[in-house]
Amino acid sequence: MTKMVSCALTPAQSKAWDMTRTALAWHCPGFIHIFYTMCDNAGSRDVALFTRDVPIAATDGSNLLLNPDTFFKYNLNERIFACAHEIMHCVWDHCGQMHKFKRTGKITYADGTTLPFDHQTMNIATDLVINDMLIEGKVGTFNKDWLHDTSLAVAADSAIDAYRKVYAAHPPSKGGYKGTGTGFDQHLAPGTSTGNSPDQAMADRDDIEWKTNVAAATDAEKASNSRRQGSVAGCFERFLGEILNPKVSWQEHIQALMARKLGTGSWNWQAPDDQLIYRDIYAPSRSGFGCGTVVVGVDTSGSIGPKEVDMFLAEVSGILEDCKPKQLFLMWCDAKLHRTDECEEAADLNVIRAKGAPGGGGTSFIPVFDEVEKLGLKPDALVYLTDLCGAFPAQPPNYPVIWGNIYPQGKAPWGDVVDVPKQAA
């Protein structure tokens, strides 16, 4: 497959694109989070791929492709809408779905109905669903020449439900869609932007990572509600269904929480891109690290066996490899702190574990939090393996805490609790 050819922006276009990203970050922080974490376009500073190989805008399910000669003819709020539109195609994996339907040539419904697959009809259907969602969420400004017809599809519809209604009202055998409005984008086969085959691009898509970042995007929208009228967060929560509430293992649950609180190594929100700062609005800069400091606490009281410690540290080390912390501390504690190990990288957790887990007495979590304060650490997160049967600090710290709980009835007065299955002896 031929890779799309990128083109350079003029100074005026570059300025307009910076304004678009800044406005998207201010008005729609959830969308900008997904944009920066999931749509990278091989390291381009622009994040989106600018190319004249598409008429206006397009996506292949991973990246945004924009034609600068036509895209910048829209005003700022319309550009915000268009970018959010493409991002939602990526979130819902519409391009991947279309490729699967094209391969089988049909769409089968739960009631036994089967319809032939028509690519243009599905294009219309998915655009109608996304546009109604963005209009309801007050994301940017909808251009009246685009597609919007609630008699055919609304935000709550799935792509295939909308397809059935559009297909019935405008059969492909009779020329297809003849309603008002037109689509402004193309839905390309997966891998088109990078030159990969569709099957390879679909195999490379990490659904867990997408779910994690959609959940993080929703958190960003909730956090921004106080400074904005309206709420895009409601759209994310109502319309993304299983994407926001997946049934995941405890490892995936911790991974999701870590990613929400720490990010990944691709972009650093703590260090703004100095070329994209406007008042108090900014975009992230590139970084080799996802966060600064992470502390891992291990309850070494008599109720925590070596199998739990081995299993937990092995999984957490893998999760932290994705977070790429600058500093990593491992603290061993029962009723008192026995040892603090500083790791150079996440993989060192298992090496340090080989020294043995000191302790075996009662349980108090307070010494670990006291040690963090004593060392002057400002962790981005603290992860603690425990049965939650011990003394807690009177007040929560000013950093996120994730409890890896091995006791089903365990409760914590604050922090995020993830139930970890106890290992058989």
C-alpha cells in the first residue's frame, strides 16, 4: 500500500493550526487527550498528517489527515468540530469495522437480518451519528452544509443501527443517499496513512490502550466542567458504552489507572510546548518520560505471602515500563518501614525483590507516607500492595494512591482500590 505524501504548511496555515489545537485543548480537553496520545503520525510535530492526497479531511482509524488548502477555509470553531469528528471515528474504530464488513460483504444483525455492505452508506451513517453527538455536546460549530438528519440517525445509535435506517431510506440500488448535506471527510482503510496493510494495522491496534485513553479523556472533560458551560463529558459517558466500562483484569485496571494519572512517554503535559502556549492554554511537549516519580509500597506483614509479592511486582514492573518514570522507589513496610530501594528502571523491581521481603509483623501504612514526606518526594502516584487491614494516615496525601488489594472485603478511606486475586499456596 502506498503511504500518503505529507506537505508543508505555510506560515499562515501553521499559525491557524496552532490556534486550532489550542482552542481544542481549551474547549475539548478530552478530545485533545486522545489526539495527542493515540494519533501520533510517526512523530510529526503537527500530530495530524497534512497531505493533498485527501479532499478535505480523512482518517484511517489511527491518524488524522488534513488537506491544508481546503481545511483552513473553515473558521476556527468549524475546524474544532471537524477534528473532533475525525477523533471520534478513531475512538469507535469505524474504519476497522468498515474493513471487516467489506471483507465479508454483509452486515448481520441480532434479529437475523442481513444487509449487503455498501461503503458509502456506512460513511453517511457514521457521520450522522458523530455529528449529532458533537452538536449535542456543543463541540465547536457544525457547518450547515454537513450531514445531520435525526430522522435517520442520532448520537445514541450504533454505526450498524444507523446503517440499517440509512439503507432503508436511501437504498444503494436506487442511487444511495439523496438527503441534505454532504460529508466533509473520507474513511480510509486502516494503515493508509502509514503505508501498512489494513490487516496489519488492525492487528497493531491496542484496544485496551484505546479504552484507557478514552476513560482518561472523560476524566479530563469532567475536570474542565467548572470553567466551561456545557459538558462534552456527558457525551463520552453516555455514548461510548463498553469503551468506558470494559470488563478487565486487575492488571488492566491498574494499567488504566496509571495511564490516567501518569500518562505515557510520548507526550508530557507537565512541560508545555513553548510554541503552543496562549494565556493559560497549552499543548504538551514531547518527552522520553511519562511521569516524574512513582512509589511502590509493599505490605510485608504476615498476611502477604511471597507469591503475592512476586506476582504483583512482576505485573507492576511491566505496567511501569509503559509509564517510564524518572524516579522509582520501592518501600517495604509492615508496622514499620524496613527498607527503601531506589530503582533505575521498572524492571529493577524484580531484581530488588530477590533480596527478600523484610517484615512479617503487624500492619500500618503510615510509615510509607511519612517516608515519602521525609525524603521530600512529590510522587505522581503511589501504588501499594496490601490486604488493607492496617492503620491509614488521617488525611489523604496530595498525590494519587492506588491500592492493590488482595482481601475481598478490604476497604480504603481514600484512593483507588483494585482487587488483586490472592495466589494459591
